[in-house]
Amino acid sequence: MISLRILVFLIMFSSIIFSSIILTILDIFPPQKDVRPLGKYYLNYSYFEHGNITRTAKSPEAVTAIVWDYRGLDTLFETTVFFLAVMGGLTLFRVEKADLSKTRIKYIGMTMIVKQATKILAVLIIAVSASIALHGHLTPGGGFQGGTALAIAPLLVLAAYSKYILEEHGLTYLKAILIRSISLSMIWIVVLMPALNGYNLMQNQPFYPGEIFNQLISGSLFFYNLLEYLAIGMGFTAVFLYLSIPEKIYLEELRSIESEKG
């Protein structure tokens, strides 16, 4: 017997697929082929200068120019909100460092094949994530996308080895939070520097150079992507490290709190 929930799900799923096929065949909602005026502006002025308009992002990647230049303040506050969310979560579920050292559980990890594959994959993931972030002003990608990809590497190590392996190599959740905090502080410095020198807040050109050693960096976009890469990657890593603490430690912490109240 199929349960009622599964039956409802199958009916809804089939209806969505069937409706999508019918709409596609009949071409009821055709995709928009013409670029809107605002889209043309972004495409024309993200990299090239036209007439009297010289304030461009110096970036051939229009999406990055929009995210960090044309609507940069919105992206900045999104990054800040994410930082506060991570800090708030870690504060609510905080376990003292002394408790972790007392109840350390030995963890062998997975098989040698999995461990060796993880080593190779971790290096490749770090390289690819760095490429996504550092080329975000040239090709699709950017700091957020690169940072989320970077966080996969320590997540694989946590699964294949344990959280203690990362800690023995110096990557604790406190250090991850420290790196994230420094990165976010540096982003604010990049934001404020133009204003302190007589330009607009968060202005890209002409305060930041478009090229360094004949290499296009698109002014502040390169620095934003690099710092966002570190901030997002370390933010997720801190959460993963904290969530990987064995449940036994949380239970002992709760018992100690209850005994103190009693």
C-alpha cells in the first residue's frame, strides 16, 4: 500500500512535469530574447568606457561588476549578515575548550583508500576554488562561489579522517573564525579607503588600479573576491568543525549545567 503522502507527492510531481512539457511545446511563455535597457547598460559599461561615462568596473564579467560595484553595498551587508549568523550559531551552541580536551574521543577514520582519495581531492578542490574566486572578475564565479567550494575540502577531511586531524594541523574553529573576522574587516577597509581619499564610498575606479603588471584585476573587485573567498570558506569550515563535536560532549555539558542549577 502506498501511503497518502507518497501518493500526493507523486501526483504533484507528475503534474509539474506534465505542465512544464505542455508549456514548452505550446511555447506559452517564451524566453525573453531582448536585453532590457538596464541590462544593456551593465553589459556596455562594466568594462568599456563610452562618451562621458568613465566610471566603469573594468571587469568583462558583468555579474561580478553588478554584485561588487553597482550594488556593492547590498553584497557587503549580505556578507556581514552571514558572519553574524555564524557567530550567533556558535555562541548559542558553545562548548568550552576545556571540556573538549577532557572528552577527546579517538577516531580512526575510514579506510586507507578513502583517505588517499581525500588527500588528492582536497588539493584539487582548493586549487579549483581559488581559481573560481581569483578569476571572478574575468569569468563566472567570485568570492562566494569559491568560498563555498573551498569549504568542501575540510568537510571531506572531517568525514574521511576526523575533526582532530584538522586541529592537529592547526585548523581549529577558533582560527577559522579569526581568519573570517580578519577577512571581513579587510573588506570594510577596501570599502572605506576611497571615501577617506575624497572619492565615493566603495568606489572602484579610479581609486583602485584596473591593472597590475599588465594583468587585469578590475580594481577593487579582485580584493573583494579574494577576501570574500577566505571569509565564506572559513565561515563554513568553522560551522563544520563545531558541528562535528561528538554528541557525548554536548550531553556532558548539559548535565554539568543542570547539576550547577540544581
